[in-house]
Amino acid sequence: MVDFEKFRLGNGLTVLVHRDKTTPVVAMNIIYKVGSRNESPDKTGFAHLFEHLMFGGSVNIAKYDEPLQIAGGENNAFTNSDYTNYYLTIPKNNLEIAFWLESDRMLNLAFTEKSLQVQRQVVIEEFKQNYLNQPYGDVYLLLKPLAYKVHPYRWATIGKEISHIENATMEEVKAFYKKFYNPDNAILAVAGDVETDQIKAWAEKWFGTIDKKSSEAVCPLPEEPEQTEARTQTVTREVPQDALYMAWHTAPRSDNRFYHYDLISDILSNGNSSRMYQTLIKEKKLFSEVNAFITGDLDKGLFIVSGKLNKGISMEEAEKAVEQELEKIRQQLVDERELEKVVNKVESNLVFSRLSTLHKAMNLCYYEMLGDAALFNLEADKYRAVTRQDIQHTARELFAPHRKNTLYYLSKK
């Protein structure tokens, strides 16, 4: 059980406080509820660009990293489809420095043409290195628009294409910041040996005077229509092995079926005792690697099966073997011990995630974004509540043939 207290400032900033007396290091985490899903189709990659821009200096602080490092702190950030997350750890005695740093860049970034140009180039190089010049790097630039036709999940967090970042103007960047980097669009968590009254005082002192920069409501997103027929795409690339990627739409993260999907993916591919490892790699020797996982997006996400084929194995043979494994889980109840095994693994991971102060701060923010930070304490129970019948029913619905999206990724011979 992770105990916490919650309060909200007058400007809408939600603050969560977890007291952990066992560590002298305090973790601070801030989620801004903006990801690539909030971008315009002709201006993608902005959420990720902002992750970089937020370290470029603010109105009163020329360089974010320098005072944090002097105070003994460390920090990082990440962006995904749904939100942008900034986190840091710092010795308890220097915690107020973290409030100063984070509030200043929420108050007003120091937008300069130099900073924009530098970070724009960093993102462009990341796009080239990780997505265009790396084997299999463009898989999700292909798979996402195959699976999504309406929802903004159809482009990757990095963006649709480099030109969107290359052509980003200062006016567009400032408008994005004004719309999304507001106190009422953010969740702050502090975890460590702290007192709630002190956190309240610092939150009011450093964040309380920040006005909402815009009253413009975040526009509702278009809902992806139900898929009615299977889709396929074939590409050929300079890669060492053929690869197979299959994707099906899942329910939103708030749906209880999320836990079913997660356990199905673990049954199929989590560890050397999993079904697909034992059958497709060890026994039939069709794949050198095979994975099943879920994206876990806030809206309808994806259940993805991917695998790299061994030399001499045809795509038809490999795909048929994967389909046979999926059909087994649709037609036969999972063994009780098999389900117990994967649930135990999940529960173990949840326990370990509560040993880290930083992970607790991150998770409190994440579950508050889902609706209530207290949901963090209910996760193990929700996994434990999943039955063999739930697994079968959800698998039958999930792996329906007309809901399948397949990317055949062929190696140039």
C-alpha cells in the first residue's frame, strides 16, 4: 500500500505527496497531459520536441541542469502518445531547488531562436538515427497508420515526417506551450521523507502564482471506428532477417479488459517458459525472437505480436504458426497454474516498483491521470480477479480475423 495525500492549488495544479522515511533522496515527478495524440496531423512531433525544449532555459534560469547538478540532483524526461513526463531526484535538504526549477519552466520558457534551432536539430537527428537509419526502425511509422485511420495514434511520438519539425516556427511552438503547459493540465508528485505541510507551502510559493495561460479547452479526439476487415502491408528493407508484425485494437486503458490483454501477452511471450518461446522458437525453430505486448494507450491501443524469422522459414509458415498459438488461447481455457504463474510475475513487478521512491512518484502521477492515484494500490487485486474464462472470452474477441493488421517486413535477398 502506497499512502499519499492530495491537494489542488487554486490554479488547478494537482499535487500528490507520499512520505517515505527510509531514504534521504526525494523524487519529484510532473506529468503534463499532452502527448502526440494532441498534435495536428500537419504538425506532428511537437510534444516530443517540447520534451527537449523544456531543458533549454526559462525566464529566470538560463540552464536547467546546472543548478540541479550543483544541488546533487539528477533528472530526465520522456514523451509518449498520451503524456509528457519530467522527473528528478534530489537530496532532501535541497528539495526547494526542485520546486524553483520546475515552476520556472512552467511559468515561462525562455524561447530563443537558438534554443529552438538546437533542439530541432537534436530531434531531427534522433528521427534519422532511430527511425530511418536503423534496421527495423521504421516499423511503427508503418504499422501505426496501417492500424489507425482516424485517431492521432496513427503517427509515432517522433512525428510523421522530419519536415514537420524542420518547419516548426517560433509562433507555432509558443502556441503549443501556451495551450498545454498549464498548471491545470499538470500533475505533480513528491515522494520521500517529506512533510505534507511543507510541500503545500512550497507548492503555493512556487507554483501558486502561475496563471492558467489559456482557457482554451483541449479538443476531444476523433474516435477510431471499429475495424471491419483485415489489413496488410508488405515492405522490403536492407535488414538481416524477414520480420512479421501483427496488431489488433484493444479497449481503452480504463477498461478492465486491459488486465486480460496484459496477461494474455505474458502467457504468450513472457519468458522462456511462455507458449510462443517454447513452441515457435525452441520446438519448431521458426523464429529467432518473438514477442507479444500491449501499448496500453489511454484510448484504444494495440496488442502487438512481432517476430524475426529464422533463415529459410517462409512468411506463410511463420504466420500460420503464430495464428495456431492465438487459436489455442481462443479455444482452450488457460491452465490454472499457467495463469497463476503470470499473475505472480505481475504482482512481483508491482511490489518491486514500490521499492523505488521515483517509481512511486511516477505511478502516483500516472494513476491520477487515469482518474485517481488510489488506483495504484488496486492493481494487484485487479490482476488477481482475472479468471481463465475472462482470458478466453477476451482472446476470442481480440483476435477476430477481421480485426487483424499485418506488416510483412521482408529482407532484400
